[in-house]
Amino acid sequence: MNITTCDFRFERHALLPENEVHLWRADLDALRESEARWQKILSSDESARASRFRFAIDRQRFVVSRGLLRMILGSYLAVEPGILIFSYSGKDKPSMGQPHSESGVRFNISHSGAAVLLAFTRGRDIGVDVEQIRSDFDVEAIARRFFSLHEQEQLETLRKEEKFEAFFRCWTRKEAYIKATGDGLSLPLHQFDVSISVDNRDALIATRPDESEAGRWSLREVSGGEGYVAALCVRGRDWKLKDWIAAPA
């Protein structure tokens, strides 16, 4: 995977061709010292939401992630990031509001711990998910509750020390798919199967009841950073991925 490190002074009029998917990754803790800068471009409701966090680190991470989202979108749309308006579906999936809803720019964002992933397309449905790998839970019990039978069977073949990373690999792939479809958790998680193999570039194995649905999506593992796993799901297969890491200027 070819990843370019880039500071957060984004160029206006950045290009987002229809045949490309752009993925940005950042360490929120490396950027949170600039919280005051990011705060200036948030909307009033985002600032109000930030103020409700109990711990400063959670507030700072939220502010940075929303600020990054606005900065990158502003560069694609050639507008000041502070004027952007977001719209939300009935399943809480964000999209561009007026007057930029007809731009075709679509996006999705996910953060876990200090990691954030921001994915962008033009005219394609997209979902992204990142999770910090943990081992403080009953992996088999959670898998039985949320994974399909095929996914549980894949997990059972692994050694105990491999299961936690594999669990989160499966989880991120399922999350990325349901976020891309826009259905949220109203889409039953047992209704589709994903692979839990490492670095799988065609991870959506099966969809039910419409078997052909799997062929309409690209679901792959992407880099989430050390200690994290991540997945990206995009409608169609005729696109290429470009990656950046947002770093302090």
C-alpha cells in the first residue's frame, strides 16, 4: 500500500476523480494540541457536542476529527471548511448538505482510540471502519452474537492468540459494509459473510437473500496503523485507492 505523509495545510481545488477513492489517516493525539485551530471551523452544533465530552482527550479527538473532515472536504469543494453543512440519513449516515449536495462528493469517517480514517469518493457509496485491537472480552461469545455462522467457523480454526485480531478484522469489514450501504444495524449482521483472512482485497464473500449484491461492492483491508485494523467498502470495482497520512505542519 502506497501511503503519502501530508501536513494539514490542504490545497484548495484538490481533485477527486470519479475513478479514485481517497483515504486519509491521522493520529488524533499528534494533532490535538492544535485544538483551538480546529474549533474555529466547527459548526455550533459540533462545538456544543464537543463541550459535552467528560474527558479532555475525548473532546480533543472529536474536535480534530471533525476539523480534518471539514478541511479535506473544503479542499475538494473549493470552499471555506467552516461553511459546510452536513445532512444525516434516518440511519445517521452523514452526507453533504445544501448547497453542495449535488457535488457528488461522498465521505465516511471512523475513529477508535487515537486513530481516525476519513474516506472520500465522487458518486460512489462508501464506508470505512477502524478499531483498536483489544483482548479484554469473551471473543467467542461476542462472535456468536454478531457474526454469521461462516464467520464463526473461520474464527474457530485459529489459535487463541490469533483470535482477537481476527475478530476485529471481521468486525471492521462488517461495519464498513453496513456503513457503505447506509442501512446501519438495521441490516442483520448474519445476512452476509466476510473473510477474516489477512490483507484480503475481496473480503465480501456472500450476501443474502440477493447473492448478486456481493459482486457490486469492493471490500478490502486497509492500514489502520500500529495496533489497529481497518476496512474500506466501496460500490463498484473500477476505482483505484490513494492514501495519505495527515501530519502536523
